[in-house]
Amino acid sequence: QVQLVESGGGLVQAGGSLRLSCAASGSISSIYTMAWYRQAPGKQRELVARITNEGMTNYADSVKGRFTISRDNAKNTVYLQMNSLKLEDTAVYYCNAPLMGASRFDWGPGTQVSVSS
């Protein structure tokens, strides 16, 4: 079972940028789709962005044009570049592999992103 560890979160002012990383303990090269999710306080976890092994991406409308997902299969790592951060981006961010409406792996610890005004 692959384990996922997210990092790169922190406290940033609105308009700022952060780059999140998700390191997998095993190979992700055979995992067709990897994704980033987030969970804000009092809300359900939501899918933010996903990327296939062919490099196809899609994003939630709320982050489109501001966030960029990428992956490096050689490093077993998935990234999320977040620009023009807004207060409403404050959440714990997780990565995983979507699978038939659920997640393929156990959830990692996540990384906290806090955006201040």
C-alpha cells in the first residue's frame, strides 16, 4: 500500500503563492490519475485538481487559472502550484488517487494552507 505525505503548506497573505508536494512511498507511474483535494473547516473534502499520466489536467472552477497540478513519476511526487491565493483557499490539502468515486489509498496527514488578509 502506497503511503502519501503532503508538505509545503503554511501561512501566506492573500495574493501570495505556495507550492505543495505529495511524496508517495511507492511508484505512482502506474497510477493513471493523481489528484489534490482540500477540506476547509466544517466542510466536506473536495477535489481541487487532477492529472493523468498523459498530462491531462482539470480543475475545480474555484481554482481554475490560479492553481497548476503536475507530477514527476520518476520522483513519485505530485505538486500543486497555488498562485493568487484567496482567503477561501484556506484548508488542509491532501493528495490521493481517485478511484470510482472514492480514493485509492489511505489519506495522508495533509498539509495546512492558511491565507490571511
